[in-house]
Amino acid sequence: MSSVRRPAWGSIIPALTLLAGTLFAAGASTSRGTDLREDGRTRITELIGAEQRRTRQARTDYRRLRHEVDALSRLAGRDDARVEDARARADRLAARSGFAPLTGPGVRVTLDDAPHTGDYPRGAGPDDLVVHESDVQGVVNALWAGGALGMQIMDQRVISTSAVRCVGNTLILQGVVYSPPFRITAVGDPARLRAALDASPEVKIYKRYVREYGLGYAVRTARHAALPAYTGNVTMRHATVPSDPGRN
């Protein structure tokens, strides 16, 4: 996956830091006398695989610790009416913000690279034959504009701070690497979601490459889409102290 043909996303996810560390590790191996040209690719692949396993374990640990923190918070605030009120409001917003499962009708969009054996137009380059991160972004933005209530990329729920980045012809989402085809599922009014996809300038550009170069594009209505809750970490950047009516 590349971002030469269409604009790249502006946000960068922490997984790029892992990739940078992988490249430095491979460089260090070369400085000790290892021939990077011979086994560098294998070594990088192994290191990326190891980082993926670490990421999956970290996500498991995070979910366990988050469950423990939530349980302790409920015990600590069960006699405080303000805490209970704040928790009730948070629970009502959880589904829309991505922190609770969501089910309902919607659409599933699939994007795929062009087949390896195809009758390509003269002058077609590698960047014309793969899905770009900007293509995924265009679909995601169109679905949000079409009134999507929630969204999932591959097997992960996405929230407002989620970002997808490309490395080669793969996607990295929240520390997990995915190969094409890339599937995006949105819950919402299927008619509105389809209309938003048809009206999107970015999706129109992608569909032109579908016709000319054989990229994959499919939209299917889902009568009952089930989105999982977001399970990643959330970094707080800003906070405000609520006013206390009882304080002078």
C-alpha cells in the first residue's frame, strides 16, 4: 500500500514508532556484520511479527486491567450521587463513541488490490494497482458523512482518534497489521450510506482506478451488522474540572 497516487492521512498512529524501532534494529544487525541485503527482509518480517504478538498481549493485559479499574471505580463511587450520575451519562454515550458494542443495519465496503495477473493499461505502475490509505480514508469519511452511527475496519472498532497507516501493501491499525482485501463495516441507514459513498469525490477517484486498473470495490447491504466495542487505549489530551455547585 502506498500513498503516492492520492493524499495521505494527516495523523500517524503509534504503530509507526514500532516500525521505526524495527528498522533501527535491522540497521544495528548490519553494523555487527550481518549482510542486510541477504537476510534483512526476513529479519524485519520476524521483528514485525514479534511486535504484533507483543501488541496483542498488551491489548489483552489492557482489557483485563481496564475491567479491574472499572470495577474498583464502581465500588469507590457507589455512594456518591455525582459519580453515579456521571457514569450513567457515560454509559448512554458509550455506543455512539465506540466504547460499547453496536448492532443494526448498515453496509460493508471491501477494497482490494488489482489481481497479479491482469491486462493493465500501458504505463501502469505499482502505485496504480494497490489500495492506498487515502482510499480507505475516503470511504471512512464518506460513511461518517452519510450518518454512520459506528464503524469497524477489519475486526476492530474505530473511534474519532483512530488512524490507519500503510506499510508496503498492508494496513496498520492500532498496532495490528492487515493484508488486503480491506473491509469496512458501518452501522446506519443503508440508503444514506450508499448515497454518501456515491457522492464522495475521493471514492469517485478510486472507482475510476477500479475501472481502469482492476482494483476491487464492493458495497453490500448488511441487515444486521454487529460492531464490537473499542478496546484500545485512549490518551487524554485535555481535561476540565466540573463546577461544584456546593463550592463557594
